Amino acid sequence: MKMNAQTKAALFLFIGFYPAITYAINHVPIGAKSKAMAGNSVAVTDFWSLYNNAAIMPFSNKNGIGLYYDNRFLLKETSTLCLGGQWHIDKAGTFGFYTAHFGYKNYAEWNIGLAYAKSFADIFSFGLQFDYLLHYFGDKTYGKSHAFTFEIGMYGKISKSLSLGFHVYNPARLKTTTYNQTKEYIPTVFRFGLAYRIAKKCLLSVEVEKDMEYKPLFRIGMEYELASKFYLRGGFCLPEMEFALGAGLHISMIRIDFASTYHSVLGYSPQISLIYTIKDYGKNKGL
């Protein structure tokens, strides 16, 4: 595949700023709502909690399917496409599935996963996810790499206005086999966050993320319901100096979320989520 000088330069910067590029989609928040709040997702109720923190699923009333697209830094070579769905089965719990693709024909990643969550007394919930990871290199030298891992998460309501979430990606420090048959650790990532309902229409969320190999990230995000079923969102992430803005609109069974993040060096990344609600499951009990 031929690339112009601008694309090559952007990919070079991307690799420089993201050393773990071979795991680009394994622990990056999914969903335009989360992206519009600078990645806050571990304690915020959202359809895409089926990917970000499965423990939140029982506190959402959104049963259905969703599609998400992230055009990272306006390059199709670094874009992510995700399809997901979730369903509540009464007292049995909530089940979710997802498949996410990152990259292009010369380098690509697939993440296929199943999620399950169970709530207790509408106060606390526990989530578990299983992931199959495929890394594909577009030449015969490097070939493909396969791996399996899992995730665990917890979500709890301290009060009607305050909730907390905790999530660990790859807690067992599992490894994957690289092209030369050596073993390499899959990243282990811890996330902890709080969501606080300041007023009926205003939500504030803070979150910290720690990859065992890198410095921690701090996120602050806010959502405000400007009009009925129309939401404005914003946030920022430190120390990456990444800023985010977005909006969401709920129309009957359709929910559309838009976001745009800006990295101080690498530039803009627009995102969009489209969710179709098949059935509402009771009242939304989360934040």
C-alpha cells in the first residue's frame, strides 16, 4: 500500500507516542459518549460498558446493538470499528458481545469478546469478560499472533448521586507469542473512577488509568442534558494534553453520539456511535 509523506509522518508519530501500538484496541475506551468525556467510562452508565466495564451493564436499560467508529488522527490506517450488543436475562444477569477491528491490510488487530455481569440488590455488580486477540501483519515474515485474556470489573452505588467503578484488563499478566516465538506480556491496565450527579441534568466523572508499563493517566469529563434527550459533553486527559467535546441525541429507539478529541501533537480524532434499542429493561438505575 502506498502512503503519502503526510500519512507516513503521522504513523511515525503515532508509533512514537503509543509504544504499545500492537495492543491499540485492547484497553482503549470504546464509544462516542466515553470519548466525548475524555475516555471516562469505568463508572459512567453507557451502552458501551459492555466493552469498557461489563459490571455496569445491569445498571443500564439499553438492550440492543450498537456500531462505533473512531477515525483516529483522521487516518484510515489507525481507525477502529466496533460492533457490540447486550441483553438482560431477568435474574440470570446481563450478557454482552463485541468485536473490534483496528488498522488496515498491512497491520490489523481483532478483539472478539464475551461479557457477563450480575448485580446484587441494585447497589453492587460484578463483571467478567473474555477476549480473543488477533494481530495480523501484512507480510510472510511476521505473520499472525493469537492470544486469549480476560477482564474483571466492579461497579457500586455509594448513594443516589455517587457511584464508583473499578476495572482490570489482563489481571493474570498473560502473554502472547510474537512472530519469532518469544513470549510478550499483554498489557495489564487498572482503571478506577467516580461519577457524581451534581444536579438532575449534570454529571461529573473523574478517572485514573494505570498501565503497569507506563505513567498513569488522569481524566475529567462532564455531561449536561441541554434539552430533553439532547446531551452536551466535554473533558480532558492528562498528561497527554488531550481534549474532547461531543453531543448525544436520543430519538425513540435510536441513539446517536458524536465526539471529537484533540491531541496537542497528533491532532483531531472524530468518533461516532449508533445504537438501536431493541427493548428497554426497566428503569435506568446507574449514573
